[in-house]
Amino acid sequence: MKVIVLGIGASEFTFKVANADYNKFVDTMAAGKPTQAGFNLLTKTVVQEQRASLLEVIADEERQPKALVVMNLVGEISEEMGQGLPEVVKLQKSTATSADETA
């Protein structure tokens, strides 16, 4: 589990994000609901004492997520979750046939 502290305006919020939480976020995002996926990740992983304050920042009066704020926060969490992971690169694979090589 990663403990991630993010500042929003004059407030700080602490998120405790487990790999399972992040995987669920990615799966929901892949299903075509990125804002809802991000909103769920933020509200489920913020420390309980800060949840009400976070909701004031990331949702409007009707409790609809503010997409830009949500996705900016999720972007920061994604960067932190990726820290320390091995770099993945595509290796160039030769597709030339022997006929192409002699030409």
C-alpha cells in the first residue's frame, strides 16, 4: 500500500492506495467510465477523517464529480503508483524476410 499526500489549494489530503484499489480503478476506467472510476478511487482511499472535506473539493452541490479536479488528482496518484516499477519498452523486432534482406 502506498501512502500519497496531495495538496489541493490550502488543504492536504492523504490517500492510502493498495494495488487492488488501483486495479479496480483501471478496470472501471477501461469500461468507459473514467470520471466515476477516479471519483471512486479518491473517495475510497482518502483517510476517513478527510472524506467530507475531499467531497467538497471534488464534487458539486449535487454530488456530481468535477471531472477536471478528479482526473488531475488521479493523474498524481497514477504517477506515484508507477514509481519503482520496471520500465517497459517495446523491442524492435525484425519483420524482414530473407528476400527483403537481399534486395
